[in-house]
Amino acid sequence: MSHITMAEALAVRAAMNRLINQLMQERMNNSSTIIEKGETAEFPIRSVDVITEEIDTVSADYRKLDLLMAISNTTETISWNGGSITVMEAIELAKQIRNEIGQLAHLGSRKKLERQSSRGHDGSVTLFTVALYDPEAYQAAARKKEREVTKLSSLIEHANHHSKIPFDAAKYME
């Protein structure tokens, strides 16, 4: 059996998904026609049944590839922080770090002391928003996490180009 890399599998799975959607649209387009009374319907070259069989075949291949990718992601590992984690865990960690970066960057962009609009009937009350942390430290933490997630993403990408999956993708790649 031939093999593809995980990177190729990602592209093939996306192509299969697009193909399934196109076939479903074709099936709907070929499912009926409008004729005048007494006319004979003109049948499309590809019947609904033929298209349905093709959808079933591509869908089965999609499920098989998806399962093989999941197995690969749970067995392939990368070195991270002095240990080893699965690619699946690394992907989730990268998502979590990116979420954290967003919040750290937001906190880092705030001012330590910011004047608010005056309150009261005569505007005699001046309010301030005071950050209860060091915004510069959070800016630095966001930058550090950005470098960290870039490194992690690079390791995931490297693993995707080296891990092999036993799948014949010829009918989707050529």
C-alpha cells in the first residue's frame, strides 16, 4: 500500500471534503427537471444513483483517512519542554497558547493608570482605572508566548511532513 505524509493527508482530506460537497450539489442539480406537458424529460449524463454511489465511496475514503490521521496524531510524538507529547496534544496546546496570547496582549496594552470621564452633576468627581498588575510584564509575556507557539507550530509542521499514513490518495491527488 502506498503512504502519504500527514501534511499531504491534510490537503487530501480538504480536497475530499470539497469533492463531497460538489457531488452533493451535482446530485441535487441532476435530481429533477422541468418539462411541459407531453414532453419527455431529458436525463442528465450522470444519474442520481451514480452520483450517490460516488458520494458513498468518497465519504468512506474520507472517514478512513480521518481515522488514520487521528491515530497518527495520537501516536506520533514531538519533544517539548524536556519531555515528549503527542501531536494531538501539541495541537491542543498551541490552541490554548494562542488564546492565552490574546488575553495577555490585551492586558499588556492597557495603561497602568487611565483617567475616566468625570462624574457628578457638576463634574467634580474624577475617576481613574488602575491596573492591578504590570502591563509591561504582560506585554513581555505575550511576546514570549508568541515565540513559544511559533516554535511549537514549527515542530507540529515538521512532524506532519515526516509522519507517514498508509493511504492510497492517488485518485484525489492526480
